[in-house]
Amino acid sequence: MSNSTIADRIPLTGADCMLRAFDWEVQRYHSSSHVSQLVLRLAPGLDVHRLREVIAQTAVDTPILRAAIRRRWKVGRPVYDMRGLRPEPPLRVHAGGAESAWDACPPAVFTAALNEKFHGTRGELLRFDLIRYDDGACDLAMSWLHMLLDGTGSELFVRALADVAAGSRELVGLDVGSDSDDADLSFRARGDRARQWQAFQRGLADHLPGSPGGPLRRVRQDLHYRVTTLSVEDTARIAAIAVQKAGFLTPVMYYMAAAVRAHHRMMVQRGAVPASYVIPLPVNTRRRGEEGAIFRTHVSMLWFQVLPRQVEDFDELLAELKRQRLEMIRGGLVESGACAIEFARYLPAGVFGRMVRRTFAGELCSFFFAFTGSFLGDAEEFLGVPIRNGFHVPAVPPSPGSCAAMSVFKGRLNLTHVYQKGAVSELEAESFAAAMREELG
């Protein structure tokens, strides 16, 4: 697709609008934005000038990166407005000192970027921060307003940047995927499915969830994160256990069970065990033939709920999560959830989040969870420089205040715990990392 054929306006998907509702909430109550981050730890040799050129070239060829998010007369579907584009995404370069190695806690520059405000209505959607160390190594963080890219899209975009730099790809089109509104369903049928999902969610409120951050309240967002990288040997052993216990097709259930038990330990230690734990799991909804869709968000959600007594035994918990997954898939809740999210397009920005929080007495869920599998497809290089490590840092609001994300790069499992400072103490964060390591086996 050439630039001359790009539409003036590209509508946000329903999932985009769901994340836009979270961003509205974070801006209003927490003076920040709903921002995700992807981190690459690079060996010496990166050409910073070439990286800046590639970002500028890509921003010209791919205008959605600079498009303002607008909604005419505050009604109808929000769109990326391609007219009057904003400046290119900034690349901010920082001096990192003599030591390029850091343990579990990332540089303050990266956590600061995670807590900055992005003004989507002004086309502020994407930023890069690069830390250069005296030994020539670099750490690169790409931070973006979460509705622009989902986890899969962010990895596809980074790989596209590398391809553009290598001259093997021209990123001149808008690889945005199609809208689920185009599905062969009438408006009434989509409404019926959305009501099915709403009834399911209301049923979860019979046992109200609790979270480390507690119900929504006004507090400045102050997200931090810790990364634990396991050895190749430990990763392989854990992966084998996950397949053995959870099945070849659903190892994610094993990792989720570990995250539930680690959070349960935290709440037990506090003496604040909730009536239940509710955990949303994103599900990729890219259609066949559109697996390469980069921009916008293409997900539905499966919502799991477990009671504290079901968490006490790992195998019992795992069996319950597997049972719920199968039941939700057979019951069509992936499709119903997607239809419910689609209606977020037509609601004022904050309504979707308020609906969920009203159902759960101010809570959104107990924590966020993601397992994305192989990170970047184990790509060896970025702009000709070896990648030493890489991982996701998902967005999470101060309520629930905690997110456990996992991915594997070059055979090593990265456990990323994102948490709201104040909702989770540093001692609790350290204990959580140790508990995750222990629960995984």
C-alpha cells in the first residue's frame, strides 16, 4: 500500500478503545498514561545515528506513528487521524556510566519512561530511550501508548525496524489488520454475544476479587519492575514440567498457576486474602492471513477466577485453570468478549473501565498476567548488533498494581514483575520474585 492510498482516518479497534478507557482512567486518577515498554539489551557496536535515521524514515512512511487520536464531537468511533501529523517519535540518548550490567532492577530512565504522560490526542504515541555505556554496550527501551501496539505487534514492529535498516523491507503501508466489526454477524447477534459476556462477568462478582493495589483511588502512578532471567538449563527443565502438567498446547496455564500462587503468598503475608482472584488473559485475535498485523490491538480476554482454597494445592489450581479455559472456549467467551469490547468504541472513554470496576466494587482484577512465548522469535541482531537479552514490560494501572509477564529469549526465561510502588513494597517485590522462582519448580 502506498502513502497515496492510506486512509485519512483509521478507526481504533474495540480492544484499542478498551485500552483507551484504561488510559483515560490513569490520566484522570494517576497523572500518567497507560504505557507499555519493550527492552533490548544490546552488545557494543550500535550506530545511534543510523537508528535515529531509521526511526525518522519509518515515521514518515508509516503515519499512524504520528497520528492524533480523535473522536468527532465526542461521539462515534475514535480514529487515528492521518491529517496534520505530529513530529517523529523522539529518541532520547542517556549516558549510562562505566557498568553496562544491571541486576533485577532496570535503570531509572526506563521506569521514568513508563510513568510519563503521553497525549494521544496530540499524536504522542511512541518514544525511545537509549542508554549508552562506556564499554559500548547499549540498552534500548521502546515505550508506547498501549493502544497503538499489543505485545505481538510490538515485536513485529521492532523486527520491521531492523528489516528497514537492513534494506530488506520498505515499511510504506499500514499493517493494521482488519476490524472484527467486519465479521459475518449482525449488530443484534453481536449484542447478544456481548450480553453473554456481561452476564459471565457479573457472575464473577459473587466472589469479589482483591488486588495488591486495592480498589481504584487517586494516587500518582509510580510503576517499577524487576526482571529475573533464568538459565538455559532451568528454563528447559521448567518448560518440560509445564508441558507434562499442563499439556503441549497449553503450557501457559502452568505459568499462570505459578503467578496466582505467588500473588496468593503476598496476600497471605499481608493478612488480606480476598474472596477470589480474578485474572484476565489476553488472547490473540488476528485472523488467518493477518498474523503480521502490527498496529492497533488485536486481542480478546479470557477471565479466570479461583478461590483461595483452590490455590493451596498447585495441581488442583492447575486443573481448575485448565477446566475454566476449556469451558470458556467451548462456551464461545473468546468471541463474546471480543463483541463486548467492540461496543467500547461507541462509549465515552471512561465508561468501559467504570462498568468493570462497578461490578467488582472498585477493583479491575487481581493482577495482570501475560506469557508471550518466544521473544522476537529469538532474533540474533538488531541493526547489526547482537541482542544480549530482551523482554516485555506490560502496562498496569496502580489498581490492581501488579503484573507478572514472562517470555523466553534464546532459551532463557525472563520473569518481569511490574508493580506500583506503594501498592507493593520493595521487600514484597523481592519476595514475589523468589516465590515465582520457587513455584515454577
